[in-house]
Amino acid sequence: MNIAKETEDLFNLVATKSGLKTKVYETTLDAFSELKKGIANLTSDYEKYHNGNDDVANIQSREVGQFEVELKFGGDILLFLMHTNVFEFPRDHEVMKTPYVKEDPSRSYCGIINVYNFIADSFKYNRVNDVGYLIGRIFINKENHYFIEGKRELGFLYNNFGKNIITKESVDSIVNAAVKYTVNFDLLTPNYDIVKFVTVNDMKNALDKISLKTGKRLGYKFQADEDGD
């Protein structure tokens, strides 16, 4: 086949880049499958440990779809959502400065699993104005290496990217850290000035659909709060 060098380079670029993204997607999907197993195991172990004690809060997990799994415990829900796209980091991101990525820049292409925390009653009572919090993002690359951006127990150093690999043990550690952070992330009463006014329409709605926002830290929707928690 007689084609121009420029066209040949383009064809090779498309094949290389698409192949890389496919590989990253596959490793992320495998990691998410492992995460689902870890959540199911945690639920089963919790039930066995408390042996049907009615005085202990329940813990439940369910797969909402191929790319979403829900873990409910006490008054909280953790949603683990896998994004179906592959992402690259900005050049000035700290992960781009690590020896691991400098050695092979294609290692910086990652899939993402987002971890959100919601109040369980927000879903139970269909309070659509309530807010949730992104408490962590798990990045997985083509080599099944990962690092986490997150709060407190969920935060990992970028330099660990070259060492951390998704395994059953690492998944269990991630799930445990997410639950621990959520349990310690308490619901705070909103400032009085935020809730001192209410419309007649709001008050006429049933309590389970009242449009006053509720969230553990009122004011940030699908964002990590900025108060250092």
C-alpha cells in the first residue's frame, strides 16, 4: 500500500493511542470488578461478625449498574462510580513529575473511579436538592497501578503511583478507608441565616420532598469540601 509518510504516521498514532486507551479502560474495569467483590465481602463479613444482632446498624451493598455500586451503612451511602472514559493529566500535575511517569509518559493515562458520600435519607425521601461529596478519586493506569486523590484516610502520595498495584488487599484497604472516613464525617447543622427563611411552597411540600438542602457540609455539590476535612 502506497501512502504518504504523514498519513502513515497518523495511522500509527491513531492505532497506538486507541490501543492505549482500550488497555486502560480494561484495567480500570477489572479494578472496578475487584472493588465490587471487596464491597460484597465487607458486607458479608460485617453481617457474620454481628451475627444478626438487631441492635446493630445494617450494612447493605448492591450493584446499580455495570459502572456503579452502592454501599449503605447507618445513615450514609457510598457510591462508587467508574467513568467510562480515559483521562490524561495536565503537564503541571504532580503525578507528571514522578520518575514512574517520566520513564514512560503513557503511564499517566488513567481511568477513574469516583467515590461519593450521600446521606441515606436523601434517597429514601427523594430530597433531590440534597448535596453529596466527592471524597476520593481512584486513578488506574494500563499497568494496573493506582493512586488516590482524597480526604484524610483516602489520600495517597503521588510517588506511590509506581508501587501501588490493584489487588484484593489494596481494594479492601480502599473500601475500609472510605467507610472509616464517612463514619467520622459528621452531619453539621447549617448556619441559622441559611435556613431562617422558607417559602410557602416549600412548607406545603411533604417533609420527604422539602426543598431545603441537606448535606454534611452545606454548600458544595459533588465537590470535595475545602475546610480541610
